[in-house]
Amino acid sequence: MVTLPSSHSPTLNPLYRQVIGLVMRSLESGEWKPGEVIPSETLLAARYGVSQGTVRKAIDELAAEHLLVRRQGKGTFVATHADPRIFSRFLRVAANDGDLQPLRSEPLGCWRVKAGSDICHALNVEEGASVMLVRRVVLSGEMPAIFDEVYLAADFFADLTQETLLAGDVSLYGLYESQFGVRVIRAEERVRAILADPVSARFLQVAEGEPLLLVERTTFSYSDRPVEFRRSIFSTRHLHYRNELV
Amino acid sequence: MVTLPSSHSPTLNPLYRQVIGLVMRSLESGEWKPGEVIPSETLLAARYGVSQGTVRKAIDELAAEHLLVRRQGKGTFVATHADPRIFSRFLRVAANDGDLQPLRSEPLGCWRVKAGSDICHALNVEEGASVMLVRRVVLSGEMPAIFDEVYLAADFFADLTQETLLAGDVSLYGLYESQFGVRVIRAEERVRAILADPVSARFLQVAEGEPLLLVERTTFSYSDRPVEFRRSIFSTRHLHYRNELV
DNA sequence: CAGTGGTCTAGACCACCTC
DNA sequence: AGGTGGTCTAGACCACTGA
């Protein structure tokens, strides 16, 4: 470890915080990839020159943030969006009557476009930069349920094509991981009420002027790097946006 | 402790889980009230017959759920809605331009009413039971921002009056604690888009037919006991509903 | 069976707060 | 000075997994 354990040195940062930093570095660098096991607590303790209990506390925090997943008897794993539990944590849509029909993604297109200033700002790229735009409809059963416009920083996702999207799942984040090596860890959402314009009305098969929910989401990877800006629009006739406060 | 520590007995529940249960019981019974200090870790360890480290782990979990708050050098406290940090955790409204004007609550009335079946179901009272209904407008600066209808189980809140509400804060939860001994710990929200009807249009000073956000919230106390059902309606012209996903 | 995470303990020292 | 929570360690044993 960088800092001496206890006797001297006024412990600028707790040891376990430093361990968290080192583990994060290995996650960011791709030394341990999504879905893989990381070394055991004993090994990490030896590697970092701290006690096993200190490593445990560090991993506890990272597991609480859902960056790692512990599995007793097997080891500690890097969280992955291939895991359906993580998918459902990022899906805030629920059916009004309780049972959500299975969702299926239907990509409508994928283009390289010049982004507006709001999107450039959200993605932290310079004004007027070109970005990838993906449009899709999410079907619930056979009915169109959600109309999505997804913007991605072009330097990371330049070779994204509609074919790639067709192969992918409802969640795009598994795709980002497997095809582009980008791991989504966090998102911010802003929800508003709007009236259906001609475009969204057509894709959602609702009347113009119908009230719709607009969910704007900015998605982040490690080090708060923005990955995606997304506008999702849906009618709340059959669905709603759910949230838990604690 | 009920279960023997380790050598025999196949440890049905971990000790620290049992400690969590015991601490929760003291919270529910009101032995330790919101804002008060609870006994030190050392004292609790002696009281429960476990090591200080085990008490620490139990308190760690309860602090993570925001039921307790630790303050180094001072002690561990029962969380309270008098604390503004907790208030902001339960307020998901933010200004579109970033700075939210100070909020002020203006109660419109307080009645005892027969609740519809949806509200009875949410509050877990029998069909047709009478409940308290509070109507209020929340002002942001000088403008009406949010129109609220709050339903409360009448057996707990029977002697609620408009005068009591006038004395209270923007957050009703501090009032529930201090006046009715009910501590809110959790809420579920369902968000939908609607069109302004005559009533909400008048209170929010918007045109009829304007798209509005409807936030339905069910609030719970200890043991998942429902406390409150609330409908909040606001225009997203200047405000939005914010959320963080992790 | 060996290896992993999960629990529990005991003891040391640090950092902060109050008197 | 004496109390509180915060960090760190070392060691023991339990519970689960897979070869």
C-alpha cells in the first residue's frame, strides 16, 4: 500500500478507500472485464499489502454500488448488463395492471448526425460534433410501447450499424459492453409531460395531442464519463414510470 | 442473544440480522425517537450480548437504509425528517434551469372523506373507510408549482386540522413525526402524463389541456405500514421529475 | 476436498466531539 | 480526559461451490 498502515502518517485517506481506488482502476483499465471473476479477497490483500478485512470492506462498498457482485463459494464478479437483474434496475417502466408484457426492441435506424447543443452538452463533446443517433420502438407484446431516440458519442460508437442492433437485446447496455467495451454504471433521468407530436404519435399509434411521458436519460461510465443521451417517450395509458424512495 | 454465538447451533440467522431486528423493534416501539441518540455501540453490544463489531455491522446496514445516522464523536441518531437532507431525498422535483426557488406550502383545506377503493387499497384500510384528505398548493417563489391531494388513514390522523398544517413545513413528514408519532421511512411512486382538468388548471394557473405530470406516491412507515397516499400534479414547463439510477 | 465468500470476535489505535 | 464512531488487523469458524 502507498500509505503506511497506522503507527505514523496521519492517514490522509483510509486504507480501504485507497483499495477501492485501486480496484476501480483495474475495472476501468479492463484488467477485469464484465462478468469475470476478480481475484479472491486473500489474493487482493496480498497484492495490496493490506489485511483481508480491509479488502472486504472495500469490496463491500463496490458491491453496494453494484459495480461488483459477490457470490458465496464462487468469488466476486464484475457486474454486467448481461445479468437480467441489472437490466431491471435500469428499467423504470411498469404496467398499470401489474404484469408487464415481454419487451422486444425494434430498431428503426442508425445514423451519424450533427447533434444539437443540448445533446453535445450532455455527452460532453464540443458543440456541433457528430454523434450516432439510434431510433427504435420497444414493443410490449405486439403493441408499440416506447419510442426511443438514443445519442452516442461518435468516437466510441462510430461503427455501430442497424445490423448490430438487430442482434442485440432490449437493453442496449449489454451491447455497449460486448461490442464497444463501454460499461454503463449510472444514469440520471429527467421526466416531463408532453403532447404527442406527429412523429411520436405515429410510432406509438396514439392520437396527436395525447399526453405522453418524456424521459430524458444521461448515462455514465466509470469516472463519470457520459456515454449516452436518450429520449424515451411513451403513453401512460397502460404503462407508468415507477420509482422507490428510501 | 437468542442464538448461541458459534460453536454449536447451525446459526439460523446471522447474529447481526438479529441485532438489526432488535434495534428495529426499539425504533418501532418509540423507545428511541426521531432525532434522538441511541445507546453507543459498546452499550448495545453489552445489552445484546454480542461483540461491538457485530453491533457495528447491524448499525452499518440501518444507516445505509437511512433509518439511523452516524455522527463521529457524537453518537448514532434516529433519522428524522426534521433534517433537511432527508427532505431533499424525498423531493424529486427540480427546476429545468437548475436553481429551484424556495418552496412554500399553502394548505387549501383538510376534510374527513370517504375514500375511493383505489385509495383504500393503497392505505390498506377496508373499502369505504373514511380518511383524511389534505389539499394544498406548493408555491415556488410566488408561482403555484405543485397541486397536492394527500390521503391519510383516519385512525392515525383524525385530529389533523388546517391550523396544524399552517404551522408545518413544506414537508408534511416532519409533522407526522412530531404531531402523530408516525415515522415515514420509504415511498413508492408511479408517474404518469395527464391533461390539465379544470380543477388542477385553476390551482396551477395553466390552461386546460396542458400536459401535466401526475405523481402518485404511497408512503410507508416501519413494518411496511402504509401511511399516506398522495397525488401530486405539476406542469413540467419550469420543473421536472428527477431520478438517479445506480 | 480445497477454495471462496460470510460471520463473529477481540484488541489496537485514530479522529472527532464535549466538558 | 474521556466518550463516541472510524479504521485496521489477525484469527477462528461457518456455508456454499465445484472438482
